[in-house]
Amino acid sequence: MHEKIQRINETEWEIPKGFVENMRVSGRFFLSDLLAEGIEDGALTQLANVACLPGIINHSYGMPDIHWGYGFPIGGVAAFDETEGIISPGGVGFDINCGVRMITTPLTEADLTDKQGLIEELFEAVPTGVGAKSPIRLSQNDLTLMLEEGARHAVELGYGCAADVGRCEENGAMEGADISAVSKKARQRGVPQMGTLGSGNHFLELQTAEEILDAETAKTFGVKEGQLCIMIHCGSRGLGHQVCTDHLKVLEEAVKKYNIDLPDRQLACAPLDSPEGQAYFGGMAASANYAWANRQVITHIVREIFVKRFEIDYEEMPLIYDVAHNVAKWEEHEVDGVRKKVCVHRKGATRAFGPGRAEIPQEFRSAGQPVIIPGSMGTSSYLLAGTDGAMAQTFGSTCHGAGRVKSRSSAKKSLTGDAVAAELLKDGIYVRAPNPAAIAEEAPDVYKPSSEVVKTVSDAGISKIAVRLRPLGVIKG
Amino acid sequence: MPFEELEHTADVKMRITAPDFLSLLAESGDAMASVLYGDFAKEPETLTVEIEAEGEDSSELVVNFLSELLFLTEVEYLVPLSYSIAQEGNRVFGTVSGIEFDRTKHAGGICVKGISYSGLSLEETAEGFELTIIFDI
């Protein structure tokens, strides 16, 4: 660990002011001893750079899956004051509202008599990888409505059931979406990609709820031991990427216009109350809504296949929850004993609101918000609950995944996709991807152990582990 | 090889060299195509589309050119193979030619989300230009 970093307790560390010039607040991050061994200096510098941004409140935060990103580190969280603060695409990422959702089924692993056939059918039905074309014909009017109403409009078009909407963060549609802040180019990319998975770390996975670690919370969320579950991880596709690219150009100019002193060009930003900042927020919110619609359409495709294959009802596959882990949002938090409206950036971090918050679906409110943390394709994923500790320590935030430790190029040099797939098959995990390299690049070894990451957020008190899910079959984008 | 992949934890970092700036743009386009499609066989070109980009400096011009090319690959399903481009001041314009994306031939790569300023460096060397750039994936 860098010599200037101070350890606060078993899991929490501090980057003091002065680590880089002009830090307005200190940085705080959460790592176990094991995870601390692999921390990149570049990620710590990025966390310190975020602490230099105008209007930042309390601290710049890093979750246990922290690693080097664009602008903010991946796993970075920061809240900004309503009047003094800024908004930055570097705190959201290119893939606006990249997120993950979990669906349960009435099935168990024993029902998967033809797992390979099922995965192959899903792979054909859910367009995946580069050049994937939407399985639906989306009109310009429906695209507009998806940008404004998110998952709700997808459900209105028949891609889901009404209950799905209430099980999404923000009810599947952020307020403040501004379609005038979504360029024609972004729309052109968005129409043919609705209902596609993308690539990289995006996936569609079949899992079994192998271990119930908090019986009461699992029961509240409606998850039983041995239950077959489905997890979907993807985002706003080319539409969101284009919105980010378009607004970065504007915000580069805004930095000069508003004389914002930045430690790093990647943190291009604008005051929250400026026209440029508001335009980015509006475009980002619209992209986030597109992403919720996208995951909703994919969910529908998957459910239809399950209905036909297993002769179960559509309604027997409820959405447990859908979280966004690349987004900036207006939220109310207690700051120095006063309830304030702040703009929370979460870049590779998940909202983890504690029990009682009105934003949590009524039926889950006593347990805290469901938090879905995917592992790598060979390792367990987890369902957790948000806590009061997260509200007090991290503006209601926690980790988002396992976090990479190994580059794609070194993964490809040391592993072949076929060998990785064969090894996973020995453990009963059938993997399908558009090409073998995609499997090698996402091999389990290139990620931090997901178990250590969730143990750390649990030990830090910012989430509570409810269920461990073991992978059975994976489609990698 | 005019481009090579460097170590990067999460994304794809490339070093690209060329004797002049327009060739550098073309080589950068080839580098991005290798990320998107992996190794693929070059075939006779069947598609040509216009491309144009502006930038306040050379770095911004590279980023904007590649962002525009990325857009064309997604909306035109163009697998780019060759470039005919010219430069006037801070603007480049011309055409890019290639073939239509075919899942059976071009599925060897990974989606690029954006072209980032992170780790970007563009230098004039004795041999021409050297660019280091990260493709956000």
C-alpha cells in the first residue's frame, strides 16, 4: 500500500488531503488485506483526483472492486452539492446505466436436463457481441417513449408484466430525461440495438441459489435455496456510448467556460445548475431509461423461451430487482445532520439503500434494497441488501462486481477460450460466446474473487449478504 | 506491424505508428477494426461511406475521427478496410470503404464503447507519428 495511505480500521482506508494537489476532501476506500495487495496506484490517484472536484461532499469513495477507469476509478462514488457541485461523465462511464437484474424461476438445477440446448437457444435468441441486431423493429416514436419512460414503455409494448417496473431502481425510468439532449446519431445507434446484450463483461447467466446466508432477507426477496435464477448484465449500448461521447465534447468546453481547475482532463464536467450540466443530466437520464428498456426486452425473450421449454407461466418468473451501477442521480441524504438533495455519481458502484427508504419497493422495505453483485463466469454471484451503514458511510452505495485484476491481452496470451470453457464445463458450467477470445478475456482468473469483495462490503457494514448463487450456464457477450 | 496492443487492465490500449498524420488515422482505424472484429480475411470492398471529423488539435482530431468511424461501423454495419481522406486545417474528410458485417466472419472481437482521452499521447517522431490510445470496451 502507498505510504501516504492511512488505515482507519479492518476494511476502511483513507487518502489524506494533499495526496494530490487541491483535494477539497479526503478519499475513503474499502479493502480487505487480501484485496489491498492488488490495489493499483493509478486507481488511488483517480480517487484523489475526484476529491478535487467542486462541491464534493464528505469524501471521494472507492468500493472494494476499485480499479483504474476513465476519470473516476471503477468502483468510485461521489456526492455533489446541489448549488456548488458538478456533474461529470467520467463519474458515470461510457456505458450509462450498465446494470444487472435477477429473475427467479419455479425450477431447480434438476430441471435442466438439456442445459446446453437451453443455452444455445438463448444464445440464438438474444443478440450478442459485435454487430448484434435488435430482435424487434423499434419505431422512432417508441424509441422516444423508451427514452422517457424506460422499462415502463417496454412493458406497455408487451415485453414484460406490470410488476416488473416496480422492481427496478427508479421504477425503471429516471426523472429528468431530456430527449433533446440525445443526438440523432445516438438515436441511430439505439434503434437497431434495443434488446441486445453487447460484449465485454456483459452476460446472461443461469444460476442456482446455492446458499441462503440470511434466511429472513432471502425470504423477503422471494428467493429459495436450490431455486434456478437468471441474471442479466448489460447497459445502454451504442445509444448511451454516443450520448457520453457527444456531451464530453461540450463539457470539455464547459470546463474552460466556468474556469474549473481539473487535475485530469478525463474529469470534464460542468456545474449541476449550468445549461451544459443539465443537458448532460437529461441525456444521461434518457440513456439510463433506454438501458432499463433494453434489459426488459431481453428479460421477455428469456421468459418466452422458458415458458415454451418448461411449460411454466410467464408470471412464475418474477423480476427480483434491477440495479444501475453506472449513473448519476439526485437523492436525499443526511449531511452533517441535515437532509440534503445531492447528486450521487456511482461509477461501477451500486445503490444500497438501507431499510425504510421510500425508494425501495414496499414489499422489500423492511429488509433494505436488493443489491445484485455478479461474480465472474466461474465464480458465485450474490444477492445482498442495503444497510443503514451504507446510508451513514457511503451515500447508500456498495460494490458492483468482482473487479478486474488482469488485462485482456495477458489473459489471451496465457489462456485459450476453449481451455477455459473446458475447465468450466468440468464444474458443470456451460459457456457460450461469439468467439473463444471472449471467453479467455473473461476467464475467472482475471477477476478479484467475488466472495472476497462481498465479504469486504459486509464486514464494512455497507451491505448484508443474503444469497450466494452458483453459475450453471453463461452467455458471454 | 503499424499497431500493437499494450497492457491495460480493463480496456484495450494500442500503440500505433505511421509516417504521416493521415496514414496514422487509417492505421488507427485498422487498429480499432482489429479490436472490433479480431482477425478476419480481407475481401473486395463493397461499401463506401463518407467520413468527416474536426478537432481543435491533432489529439482531438484522432478521437473525433475514430468516434465517427465507430458510429459508422454500428449504423452502417461497415467493416472498414481502406481510407481515402484529406486534411484541411483542423478538419479531415473523405471516404472509408469496406465490407458489410457478417456474423460468421467478423464475430472475433469485442464492442468498443468509446474512444477515450485517458492515457492518450500523440507524438511526432523522426519516423513520423506515434499514437498511444485506449479503446473503452
